[in-house]
Amino acid sequence: MIISGSAPSGALMVGRLARGIVGETRRVVHVFGMDTVEAGGELVRTRCGETLSRTDVEWLTPGTGMPCERCLGLAGSDRTSSLPVRPQRELGV
């Protein structure tokens, strides 16, 4: 477990939308920069550019679940998505 403020620079976390928030096919595992998670806001931004409500995210151990291909491709990068911004979809089952 990483305690807030003790993570090394560039540390990444993984999480997905919690069960019941969306259908199972949308529950891909996103990569988050630790800096976006620690910011303390209500929303967190994934590497692929999707914005999720912090309360809707189920935090996981790396290697769990089906990865978001866009996040996976950008996981080693210091930037968020250079791909076109993903259109926001309404959350729903």
C-alpha cells in the first residue's frame, strides 16, 4: 500500500468503474498517475483521457482485470493521451 505523499515520482495506480455503475464490458482497468489521484478532487483522470468520479472507482492490484488498451499504451509515458479526447458517455448499466 502506498501512503499518500510517500509515492515515488511517476508512480501509477490502476482501477476500474465499480460493479453496478456500468455494464461489465465497460469495466476495463484504467491507469492513473498518482498525482491525479492525490489531487483530492472529486474527479480523477485516466491516462487515456477519461474522467471518472473518484467515488465510482474500484482501486485494484496491478495485473487484475482487463486493461484499457489506450491507458496501457500510455502507461510508460509522462503525459496523458495524445489521442483524440474520448467522448464522455453517460454512466449507466
